[in-house]
Amino acid sequence: MAGKLRIKKGDTVTVISGKYKGKRGKVLRTEPATGRVVVEGVNIVKKHQRPGRGVMQGGIITQEAPIDASNVLFYCSKCSEPTRLGAKKLEDGSAARTCKRCGEVVDR
């Protein structure tokens, strides 16, 4: 699924499959080259961190790992359900993402 993602940083998404199914969180980072997204509070892993220049204290830290973008759906705040996203041309000629359930414009 490498290429363009419809999910953007800052979107609220719902996980639809896997260990964290049903969890909702904010997208912290997207990786279009690999087709993955990092969601807040989802896919928590432990990483053994060595002390260095950036990190003075070493140890075991917990952080979010990327999950595949196909395992998340955009959460529409108007219809309060996970939904797919569509594209719509506006009057001024620009394109905007829209909710497939209610037709609400997500961003301008």
C-alpha cells in the first residue's frame, strides 16, 4: 500500500483489526512510503535504549510502533462512527476530504 494515504497527522482514527481492535486514538505520524501510521496509545512496544548523546539515561522505554494504514478507519466526529473518506471538489476548485456516511467536509 505504498503511496498516498488518506489518513493525515492529527486525525482521530479507530483500529478495526488486530490486538487493539476498537481502540480510538490520534495519528501521531504517517509513513506513506510503507503505508503505515503511528496511533497514540496503540501498538505499545518496549525498546531497550542505550545511553548516548540525545538520551542521558538508558533503560527500557515504551513507545508506539507503526501499524498498517489498512487497519484503521477515520473517526467522524459528526456521525460518531468510523468511516471511509472520499474526495469532493469545492466551489473554489480545491479538493477536500469528506465523510462517506454523512457527507460532511472533514477539512478545507
